[in-house]
Amino acid sequence: MLVKTYGSTVLGVDAITVTIEVNISQGVGYNLVGLPDNAVKESSHRINAAFETNGFRWPGKKITVNMAPADMKKEGSAFDLPLSIGILAASGQISDGDIENYMIMGELSLDGSIKGIKGALPIAIEAQKRGYKGFILPRENALEAAVVDGLDVYGMSTLEEVTSFFRGTYDPEPERVDVDAIFYENEEENYLDFADVKGQENIKRALEIAAAGGHNIIMVGPPGAGKTMLAKRISSILPPLTLQEALETTKIHSVAGKLSAHQGLMTIRPFRSPHHTISNVAMVGGGGYPQPGEISLAHNGVLFLDELPEFQKTVLEVLRQPLEDREVTISRARQSVVYPASFMLIASMNPSPSGGFADAGGAFSSSPAEIQRYLSKISGPLLDRIDIHIEVAPVNFDQLSDARRGEHSSVVRKRVISARKIQHERFKDYKHINCNAQMDSKCLDAYCQLDDKCKGLIKTAMERLGLSARAYDRILKVARTIADVEGSEKIQNPHIAEAIQYRSLDREGFLHN
């Protein structure tokens, strides 16, 4: 008897339907074809033990299972459940009448309990797109999958529950999630506030501009100046995720298995801060079974690299292409996987190995040769892709002892949101552009027009600082954001001047400050 069940495999952040054909005929043996990996091949042992524990029998005949499309690799233990249901239906132990209307995924324990899987959200989206009536999956992934409209999601805990469901003796209510309620009620309450930071008003201004336009920023200053403290508070001024951004972000974390059982939808922008010992693969993604890396987990959020020169140079260099293209392609012999990587890079570093600037003197000064070796890990092309460079000076005693609190993050965030609304209206007809930092050359020509005075100012800066064409584009983007924050329709001379100021910390500047 031939029975078909349906599962799914995840490729990148999208899912592809897999048809599992189970045929039981005269003979002996178990044959599984369709490019299964070892985890899928071993499923027969888990399924057999689960059958015995739950009162089912392993058919004493020839079992042939084909997983189509047969030329695509099938990976992971999540195919245990659809394989077991297919075998039970083909052997007549449960009815096969309604099975074809459901997507089924889950890993089986030997006692028949169902363990969680990765990628439940993209699989649910694929099931809804393909018109399946429902999706049966582990209970701990039910909230995540229930985010998808137009699909009945049933979270199951055991094989017995699934078989009873198809027998008609168990009729659970599908999981329901009010996406709007989750999205708007779970907004982050920030315990980190800009008001906690003493002084550093120019750095707060630079971070506000970065947040308003989605710009990358690097902070350079001695230890204890407040670089890390400031960077960790940028989440408190970023605009909230849109529903589309929340779904994109949740899909990536779902594929990586980073969502908890009680988390249906990510409503807070991710803030990723990897240690400087991180490898290339962990940063950009990859591995034998390609998984998203830190830059993709930071999609629609922040990637914070503290002590930038301490990272391996090769790790920093692999960031160059994703910073420009806002996605990363991982190629393997049989397939290529594309992960989104539209993140905001915040980096911090000391100006020298000792922590001080070259002219600081005393025990904290380093020789020019030591500084050169220290900075050589940061290439010019990488620095060129960072829009805002800012020097963080130490805070003096008067500022530290001042009892008055600075401007609260909530106030700054309102200005950031206002600027983002202007950009949203500006780019509403552009599919892949959401903020000024993402503008391409056509958008720069359309929205960053300069008068003669502004052109003269930026020309002088480029000649004196030796800036590249990419740096010119970055200055225009930052100036456009400053104008948006100020509520100005046109870019004016002060906006250009401030944007140029944020490009002044080049490699030579580090050495001679």
C-alpha cells in the first residue's frame, strides 16, 4: 500500500516541501532513498522503539520510502514524525484519509514523545503557501508557527496524540496567536538609558544620527571613556520593528534554533555582541549544514564588535561584502544559500595597544610602530564602509560628579522615529530600501542634491583628507540623515560640515591625534 505524507526542509531562511512516499509490499527490508543524511537514515531505529513503547508494530514486510524531490539533501531528525505516520498509515494501523492535508514535522524520542525542531516558522509559511489545511509539529514550536495566518497549527507532545488525531479520537483546538497583541504589547522596556551616561554629548549625537539613518559607526577612545556603555544603549533609541521586519528576524532565529518555546514572534531588534575569538564561519554563517552566522542573527538590528582590532583580520575582512550587499551567500558543492544581513555595525576600539593616543605620554603611550601593527588589522576598505567615525574622549571629574541626568533615551527615540518616518515615506516605492544608509546611487542623485556652497565644502574635504568615492557617498547619506533629524527638506551647509566631521578619524588621524 502506498501512502504519502508531507514534511519540509529548510534552505536558507525558506522552506521547501518534501513528499514522503511510503510503500509496503511483499518481502523483507527497509529501504530509504532520496538523499537522506545520517540523522534521517537513523530514524528507523527511533521510530521502531517509539512504536513498541506506544503499542504499534513495525511492519514485517518490505518498506520502501522515497523522499522527493530525490535530488535534494534531506537533513535532520525532524523527519521522524512524518516517516512514522506514513509507515503506520501504509500498514493500516491508522487511517490515511486526511493525512495528505497536513504538513507534519517532529523528532521522536524512544518513548514516543516529540522533541522541538528548527525552522518551524518558515515551514509554516511554506505550508500556508501550498494550501495545506494544517501543520502538526512539536508543542514547543507551536507558538512560533501559529504566527502564520490561514493555517491551523497543532502542537503535539507525543506520537499517541498524533495518531489519535488522525483516528478522530483526539480533537485539539489549533494554536491561536494574536500577532498584533504580541507585537505591540511586548515592546521592550529598556533598563539601559542614555540618561545614565555622564557627559559625552557629542557621542550621543553621533549615535542618534546613526540610529536615525541606520548608519555604521566606530568609536575610538581610551579605556573607560564609555564606548561600550554607549553602544549597549543604542537599542533604547532604535525605532521599533515593523511587522514585516519582525517576521524576517523571527525566521532567521527560527532556522538557527534560537527561539524559546514561549516566543512566537521577535518584537525587539536583535543586539549581537560576539567575542573577539569568533571564527569566520561563526561570523558569516556556514558549516557542513549551512547555518546563519552572527551577521544574519543581527539582521534588522545591531552587530556590536567591541575591541575591534582584537578580532582576527580574516574575520573583519569577511564583513566587507555583507556590509555593502546586506546579504551573505554561502556556497556548497550542491547548493548555495543566501542569508539576509542588513545590520547596523557598531564598533569600538582603543587608539593604541596601551589604550592611549600617540601623544598621551606616560605609561599609556605606545610607539608609532606598535600602533601601526595594532591598527593594521583594520583595512582601509573596511573603514571606508563605516559611515561615522567618532573620537570618544575621557570624561572629566566635573562631568562625572554632576548629579544632573542627561536626556532620556525615550526623548531621543522620538526624534529617531520621526526621522525614520520621513525616510519611510521617501523610500515607499523602493522594495529593498528602508533607511538612508541603504540608498543606492540613483537615490543619492535624487535625494542628496547639493548647492554650490555644499559642493565646494565637500570637495575641499575630499582633497584634504584623501577620501574615496565610497566615503563621498557615505558623507551624503549621513548629511541626508542629519537633515531629516533637523526636519530640513534640503541638505544644507551645516549638515555637510557635520557629516564630514564624522569622517575625520582615518588611519592617519589615529596616529597623530
